[in-house]
Amino acid sequence: MRVEEEYSNVLQNIESAIVTVYDSSPELVDRDVLSAIESLDTRLRTREEKSRWRHGDAVWPSTSRI
């Protein structure tokens, strides 16, 4: 199964969030979106790494919902 198929729900939620921001801030440009997605990727990867610790869930606060 391709990544796009496996995570279509998550990707649709991200797309919806981008559209919502654009609707209220039409000056949004591609580099702003790319920066936000890169930040999200970094946060999720860091959270995944922290969760490998014995008490990772207690140490690492959950990230904001998508």
C-alpha cells in the first residue's frame, strides 16, 4: 500500500488545515506551508524518538492535534 493510501485521512486533515488558514489569510504562500509541514514532521519524529524511552509518554507532552 502506498503512503498516500495508507495515510489518506491524515493527509486530508493537513490539507484541510492549510485551506482553512488560506481562507482567512490569502497572503499565505507555498514557503509558509512548506515550513509548517517541515516543523510538523520534525515534531512528530522527535515525539516518536522520545516515546522509545521508558517513560517517554510522561516526559514528552502530546503535540497539538491535526
